[in-house]
Amino acid sequence: MSVPPSDSLRVVIAEDSAILRDGLVQLLADRGFVITEAVADADALRHAVARERPDVAVIDIRMPPTFTDEGLRAAIELRDNYEGLGILLFSQYIETRYAAELLADDAAGIGYLLKDRVADVSDFVEALVRVASGGTALDPEVVTQLLGASRRTDSISVLSGREREVLSLMAEGRSNGAIASQLVISEGAVEKHVANIFTKLDLPVSQLDHRRVLAVLRYLDS
């Protein structure tokens, strides 16, 4: 998958904290992204996407008026209405119910990062570009809690401990080479683990485009 340069990507930001919103605008603009709009609530986000048709939306989950799950529900709606729109949830909280709904069918172009766990700006920028390009970027803690919330997590009990480690890193959007480096094993070993995961989770070759993501997310059910 080719990755477009940041200066060709149009981004809308939805964040109710003025300080964080302005900080994201400045951070991304300094790196060449085109910020189409930066808004403070879910309704303004919907209007901004309709007007500007950005490539990707960075969305906080808890926004006015109730500060519960407005951003996440708006993300699901936008995902349904605007094909190809990347969605990067950027929040302090993990909301398992609607997040599973957002991710379950097709997680291509979806990201979910936790504000307190993004220690490097370059990691955030890389994740944003990956999501805008149709990839996936999930914080490992998000994956853990989503899998824990699933009613069918016993289905992954067939996987070995090492396969579960590989699966978690796959969910972060890591390549086989990056997984090998993280786990200090050969890339060939990673390829064998990935093949075993596909076989054990019954993911046929016909689903090649998304089965790395489906391997992690197919059992999520809100």
C-alpha cells in the first residue's frame, strides 16, 4: 500500500479541549498536513466533514453535550456515510461497546490511540498517515480491552501465547518485519505464526486484503 505524503492529506480535528485542539492543529500544520477545520463537538464535526470531505478525521470520544460517547457515535455515522474517510479516535478513554461496532466489519482506515500513551509525536503522525492510507493503528491496551469485552474471546483460546503476542502487534498495524524486531525473532518465524493464526481462526485466502485485521477483530461484538 502506498502512503501519501502528509502535505497531500486533508484533516479535520474534533476535540473539545481548546488547548489540545489548537496544539493538534499546530503540530499537524507544521508537518505539512492541511487542516480543513478544527471543531469542538460532534455536530460541528458532521458539518465539517460534509463541507470539506477530508481524508481523515481525528476525533475525541467524549465531547459536548454529555461528554460520554458523542465522538465515537459520530465516527460510526461518518464511517457509514463517507466511504474512504479515515477515522483516528484519540481519547483518554476506552469505550468498548461502540468501538467494537466501529471495528467489527472492516477495520481498514480505523485507528484508536490513547492520549496518555502517545509518547512520541512521530508515532502519532505515522499512525495518522497509516489510517488515512487505509491501514490500522490500535493501541495495544485498546486491543486488550476490546478482546476482553467480547462475548466470544474463548474462540481465540486455540492460539498459542506467542501467536497472541503476534496478533496484538498485528492489531497495532505493525508489519512482519516490525513484529520480528519487537519480539526478537526472525521474519520467517513471524510469517509462520501469522499463517497459523489465519488457519486457526478460519480466515480464508479470499479475504486476503483484510484478514490481518480480521484476525484480531472478527470476534468483537457489541
